Amino acid sequence: MRYILVKEFRSFLNSLIAYMVMAVFLTAMGLLTWVFPDTSVLNYGFADMGTLFSLAPYVFIFLIPAITMRSFAEEKKSGTLELLLTKPLSDWDIVLGKFFACFFLVVIAILPTLIYYFSIRQLGNPIGNIDTSGVMGSYIGLLLLSAIFCSIGLLASSSTPNQIVAFILAAFLCFIIFTGFHSLSSLPVLASVAVGVKQLGILHHYETLSKGLIDSRDVIYFISVTALLLLFTKTILSARTW
Amino acid sequence: MSIVIQNLSKVYGAQRALSNISFSVEAGEIVGFLGPNGAGKSTTFKITTGFLPPTEGTATVAGFNVADQAMEVKKVIGYLPEHNPLYLDMFVHEYLQFVGGLYGMKGQRLKNKVGEMVERCGLTREQNKKIETLSKGYRQRVGLAQALLHDPKVLILDEPTSGLDPNQLVEIRKLIKEVSENKTVIFSTHIMQEVEALCDRVVIINKGEIVANDRLSHLLAGKRKAAFAVEFEGEVSMEELKQLVGIDTVERVKAGTYKIEGKEGVDIRAELFRFAADKQLSLVGLKQEQQNLESIFQELTKQPVEA
């Protein structure tokens, strides 16, 4: 698994993808948090990082599928998947190696936003008047959310040799699982099961974590959805043997 | 026995790619695997390397069953897939080290091995380049180096020489010959001279069925009817030609040129010459047609296999 991870990560660095992802994510978040008056912390008047955490998932809906779209699709198209699958590697080695490479790239893109936390902390009145536990919970939520998005991206990429199809499919699925269930639950028809439907989506669990409440149920939700999606990916990869 | 294929069948949807083929390759042998495009060569290799499962039958490599000991099989095999897939954005050394890592080699040992492979495969001049900048011949060498890196006991090469220029062909062939000492090698190709130059034995496959599996010398010896392309100045009566002693078949190729096949073990050249002298014909050409692997291949794979 380690060799696949290193190889994937290197190819991100070699192919500009890594720099693009970080540049786009940080520019977008920087503008939204500090510059655009509608969402800027400076105009808002509260020492709060809500803007970052409520808007970052929407940026990730596009960015993460862009990272993951090539992972299997390209290997399928160029035939290198045959090379990998005839080396002494298990299917899990390949899936997890690729997953962690994508996930680490996202983590590295998120890391610089920690500076926002310290800046906003300084801007508080009195200094340090910020909901630290809420911020920590939100970071954990954001990381877990990107893990789900990465696994969705891998699943989409493993199901087609076409990168564009993989991207669109992944972005769509990310959107559905992030807010789709939440919006669906407000349909009058589903009123009786609204809570259940809402809990299927990420948003419900993400909001709980944002309040600084690290509930094991939410963490288990994120981890199990990620694991399930990776299992699907692995199953698709092994489906050649059916 | 190094590779044993038993009653192997593969069905893709409605298409039957392999039907019940069996053959084996002894340890240390070099076997050529021939067949027209779409005959099932690559499918056989894909099953043997554990990339695809067979629909029926078993494949064993070095005593390990491909179906349930896939990991062991993958460790003993060096495989060059068809079209030689490579990570084009990697450097030669980087790529070879990545592959070596997958086989559990590391540190100085890996570096030394990669260096040795680069040298052996004639990549020294191009070793610091990205793979995407290499020409086809050099890419093929990288593919071979990748397959040979972990010193596999069994080497499976799917069309290792396709698309190379004549010089590269000779070099790659020489390389295969060199590295094949103490290894079991099976490779597919469309180039008959290659098989004649390298192989102990040939397996010919057509439409998913094995049509020949024999030592090269036997296969060639079995076809020892001498055939001649005979050219006269002007037309000659076919009937008269057929009357001659020792002549089996006569076929008119074009005006004045005939393909004449003698009966087994009979040299018909003298007879033909006397015939020409008697009839006062000018015999302007007499060329023996080599019964080589190419013609055997064509003969075996031309007709549809009977159902």
C-alpha cells in the first residue's frame, strides 16, 4: 500500500494537480473569508470561522472529484492497471494507497487555514474570544467529510475509463450525499421519516460536529460511509474476476 | 513443469475466447506462442498471470494455482503485458524503483538491481529521461527491465517486439535470449523468424484452440515435401508435367510459372531439367520453396477450425 501511496502522491506533485488544488482552495477560501463582503469575517463582526466551514464543502464538491478522477480511470485507459494487478499487490493495497494519497493531499490543502484560526483569535474582543472547541470539531468534521468525498471520487473513477465521466459522477454524488438528503427530508411526502432521511446525508452530522460536539455516532457515520464506499470500489476492481 | 495450463476455457459474454486448451512449459524452456490476432494469446497470458480468471480449467505456475495462490504466482512471474503499459510521467529509475518496491526490494539492494537492469537492457544512455520522452524501442526495454527486475523464474512476454525497427528487433531478441538462461520463458509474437531464432518449442493457437504444440525441429521436419517454383519461357502443358516421375502436384502460378511439389523424399530437379531438354523448352528459373514456420503457420491457421 505504501508504494502505491507514494507513487500517487508523487504524480500529484509532478503533474501540477497538487499545486492547482491547493492554490484554488486557498484562494477561494481566502477570498470568501476575508475579502468578499457578503461572507467576510471582518464585516460579520463576530470572531467566528463559520464561513470557512460552511463553504469549504462546496469547494470540495468540485475539487476532490478533480483530484480523484484520474486515479483509476487513467490507469484503466492506459493499461497500467493490468501492470499493477499482476504485481504482488492485493486489491486493497491499491484502493487504500490511492485513497490515502488523495486524502493526504486534501489534508495538506486544509492545513494552511489553521492560520485563519490564529488570526481570528487575535481579532476577537477580548483576544482569544473564539469557540475553540467548535473550531476543532469543525476541522474534524471537514476532514471526515473530505474522506467521504475522496472515497466517492475513487468509486466514480473505478467505474469508468473516462475521466470526465468520473468527475461529473463524483461531483454529483458528493452533492447528493452532502445536501441532497437534507433537502429531500423537507419534502412533505417524507415528513414522517424526515429525521431518518436527514441523517443519511453528511450535512446533519457535519453540523453537529461544527458545534464542537464530537458524538461517536457522527464519527461512526463518517467512517462507515467511507469504508463502505471503499469496499464498493474494491469490489468493482475485483469484478474483473467474476 | 513450470507452467501448466489444463482444459482452460474463457468466455467473454457470448464470445468464446479460449476453448479447452491445455499445454505445459517445462522449467528452463523457451516457448513461442503463435496465433493470428484475436486467437486468444493475450487472454491465455492474462489468465496465467492472474489478471483474469478462467471460465473453466486451471492454470498453475511454478506449482502454484493461479486461482487460489495468486499472490505466490505474481511473485514468481515477470510479465510484460501487450502494448507495454508504462507510467509515462515517471523517470526511468523512478519507475523501476517503484516496481522493485512492489516486489519487496528496498534500499541499496534495489538501487543496485535497478542499475544492473538499466545496464543490461541497454538503457544507460536514456536512464535519466522521463519515460514519455523515450522512443518505442527504449520504452520496450523499460518494459522488459520492469519484468526482469525481481529475477523471476517465469517470464511471460506478450508481443515484446511489436512495432520495433529491424535493429531494435535484433537487440531485443538478443536481450531475451540472454536473460532467458535459467528461466522459463513464454512469449507471443507475429514474427516467425523470431520463433525460429529463440524457441525450443512452439504452441500455435487459432480461434481459441491449440492447433500445434511441438518442438520446432519436429514441426519443420514433418513438412519435408520439396516444392519448387519453376519458370519456363512460354506455356507448358500441365498434363505433361504431371506425367513426370516423382511429381505430386502441379499448380499454375502465372504464365510459364508453375508451383511443383515432389513426392516425399524425391528430388525432382533432375527430372524437370531432362523434361525441359527433351521438349526443347527453356528452363529459366528453378527455385526451391522453403517449407518454413511461416507456411506451417499459414496452413494451420488459414482454415476455420472444425466445430
